[in-house]
Amino acid sequence: MKSKQIHLILTVSFILLVELFYSCKTKNSTKSDKSEEITVAAYYFPNYHTGDPRNDLNMGENWAEWELVKNAKPRFPDHQQPKVPMWGTVDEKDPGVMAMKIDAAVENGIDCFIFDWYMYEDGPFLNRCIDEGFLKAKNTDSIKFALMWANHDWVNIHPYSRGAAQNCFIQAKFRLKDLKKLVICY
């Protein structure tokens, strides 16, 4: 039964991606025709900062995603781990760090950040990157941003051990005919 559900999810996802690709084609345009330009957006997962109350409770005080990077181990021959990021393990809740990231994104053709955003009964989760870093950066006005509401319970999938069972699929209840309503292309 589960393999049928997974197959259905993957099939529907593929169909939606193909439909999205073909429905979002733009006509030949010139740079002066702003209505026909494509916006390039980058998905941003904001868990590279310390001091998040949920992370402190579940992972230990001042834990951030960087701990996974720092503690990465080689898993096969010639696998070079851990990798050291060019900018180091910076804290994204620092407005200066976010200004640096905004500059790098804009200089490389990114028009928009789409931040993963969580809200639970007791308040927001992983919001310090946005609230303290991005919104207070001196150059925030040079890039658009959006919030992608992650409407699911947090699933702790790390650190992963090879061969360990993973249950990342969350049971979704939807009607196939309603799925088209979710794809909006403008």
C-alpha cells in the first residue's frame, strides 16, 4: 500500500512539474518589457543560526545546522569530509552576514529568497534568520523575499546513518482534482 502511495505522489509531482514548465514559458521579450522577465528565486532553509529555543531544547544549547557540517565524516573512498565553507560557519541572524549573502545572491542573478517558515502553537521556529538577520540587513531592499509556510510537524532526519529507516513522508489528504488549484503560475 505504501509503495502505491509513494508512486502516486511521485507521479503527481512529475505531472505538476511538467505542467508548470510548459505553462510558465515566456514569450520573446526585451529587457525593457518587465512584465515578461523571469524572477530567479533561491530557496533558503534558515537553520544556520544559534539560539533557537526549539533547537536548544531538542538538539542542545546553541545547536545549529553547522554542527552537521562540522561533524561530517567520509563515507566512501576519496570522500572529503568535513568541508569547510568559504565564509566559515557564519551566523545568519547577524545582519552583516545576511548583507553579505544578499550581495552574493544579487551579484549572481538571484532576484528573490524564499525562506522556509514554521509557525507552531507556541510561536515561530527558525525565524531569527529573517527577523534579526535579513530584515535588518542594510541592503534588504536590493532583493525580494517570500515566506514558504512549512505546514508540517518538524521531522528530525539527521544525523542520518546509512541503512537507517527514514519516514519522511507525511500522510496527506487531498483529492487529485483539487491538486491543480495549488499550482499558480504568473
